[in-house]
Amino acid sequence: MINFQHNHFELFGLPQRFHLDLAQMEQAYRQIQSQVHPDRYVQAGDAERRASMQSATQVNEAYRTLKDPLTRARYLLALQQVDVESENNTAMPAEFLMQQMQWREAVEEAADQPEALAELELRLAGEMKDHYAELERSLDSDGDYALAAESVRKLMFLERLREEIGDALERSDA
């Protein structure tokens, strides 16, 4: 079985950083998963089958954590003992909050206009790309974990906004 005393990055043989080679991670995931998959232990005893199931679950969780950039950032911060405090720290710069209000108003105004919603979605994607670049810089280059935690909180707002735009697009297509 696989040694799960390592963090998710070590499990997949990856450097502990925000920017990852996703193809390398995918390859490592498939290799490890093939070693621990419960189908390989059908003929084994109960303890081995149970251990295989637990290992496969842990490998899947590690993969999901590292594959999603926002979850990966939160995990990296947790490894540095930095709590994003997303539940109780919703303080944001006034400029960012004003921008969020403008985004939400724009989504409401475009609610039944698929083209306008698609344009908002495209603009939001650009905005998020900039925030992810800042997050990568603060985690991988600068080691500025406070700034990274603020970037994560901002991106959580933006992800929710993206979901709202997606929901509005679905409603307008219906």
C-alpha cells in the first residue's frame, strides 16, 4: 500500500507549490490509483480490501484537492499553518466590494440576455486570471501568505459570482 504520511504533493512526487505540471500529476495519480484500486484486491482478505478502499479514497481526495486551483491554494496555505478564515473574515478592500456590487448588478440587468451574460462571464474570467496570477506570485515567488489568503478570499467571491452567471445563463437558455 501507499504511505499516506506524506502531504498531497509528496504523494504525487510534485513540488509543494501553486503552479503545477498537471500532466505530471495526472500521470502520478493514475499510477498510484492502479496500485491501490479496490478491483486489485477482490480476492484479498477483508482488511486488505478495506485498506485498499481507504487508500483509493485518500488518493482521490488528494487528486481533487490539487487539481482545483482554489482548493490547492487553500491546502498550500494550510500546510503553512495559515487559515484563510473564509468563514469569519469577510473583510475586503472597499474597492473590491464595490466591484462585486457592480458585477452583481450587471448580472441582474443581463439576466435574460444570454449574449450579455456570456460577455460578463468572459470579463470575469479575465479578472479571475489576474487574481490567480497574483495568488501564484504570492505563494510561489514571494511567500506572502497573508496576501495569498486575501487572494483566496477574493477568488471565492469571484467563483460564486461565476456560478451566478452560469445559473443565469442556464435560466436564459431554458
